[in-house]
Amino acid sequence: MTSRQQVRNDTVVSIDYTVRLDNGEILDSTEDSAPLEYLHGYNNIISGLEKALEGMGVGEQREITVAPAEAYGERSEEAAAWYPREAFPVEDLEPGMTFQVEDDEGRPVLIHVSEVEDKRVLVDYNHPLAGETLHFEVEVVDVRPATPEELEHGHAHHGHGHH
Ligand code: ZN
């Protein structure tokens, strides 16, 4: 087989990409950095992007639109709750601040302060990008077979050493 490498499960894929929000704002880009390298098929990147990359070849470019459900989820109005102000031992508490807390099972959860009153604080558990449609411009830069160690770990190992 001499066909060029294609993105499929158990390959390590390098992509250059720029991702924009609906309003055109650039959220992230590899323009000034190394390509993103990830192990395909292990949910290491958002599912809508991973699905769209499947089968692409090295050098191929594509515009990919990812709906919220396949990106950071839909916004949920129920994912908000008021907490007493003293639950936040921070002097200058302001809307927009982010805290990492633990859920009932001890897993890390990111919460966002959306309103601050004298005695209470409104916390939003939605991901800051929940409800956003993401617009990717992607180019597949490289595809290589994953090493046994990478497959065992479920992620790509970049350059030297281990992370
Ligand atoms: Zn590892």
C-alpha cells in the first residue's frame, strides 16, 4: 500500500488550525505555535472535530463547523445556583472569575461566578464555551501510527520525555 496516511483510530495526528466563534472572534490558533498533535479515537479533542477529521489525508485542508452538542455542550439554565458570599474567601470577587472546586465524587469542576451580591453569589457550572458553535479551519500536517505506549496511555507523546 502506497496510499498516503489518513486520519483514523490509533494514529497520531498533527493539525494546524484556527478556531473562531460565530462572531468571528479567534478563540485559538496554532498559527504562532507548533501544530497540535493528538492521538485519534480517544476523545482527546472535541468530538465534532475528531469525527470530521476522520479519513482526511496529510496536506488536506477543511472548514469544519462544530455544533455546541459536539463541542462544549449546550448551555443549561439549570446549571446555576446561588451560594452564600462567605463560601468564596476572596476579597475582590467579581463576575467572570473562575474557580476549580470538587463535585460530590471528588472530581474537579470549573465554576464561573456570574453575579455577585452583598450576601450571595450566582455560580454557573456551564463551560464558558457552552452554547457556542465553533468554526475550525484545519490542515492535517502529519499522520503517523501511534506507539504501543501511546495506545496504552491513550494520548500522544510529544518529542522528548513523557507528560
Ligand atoms: Zn503518556
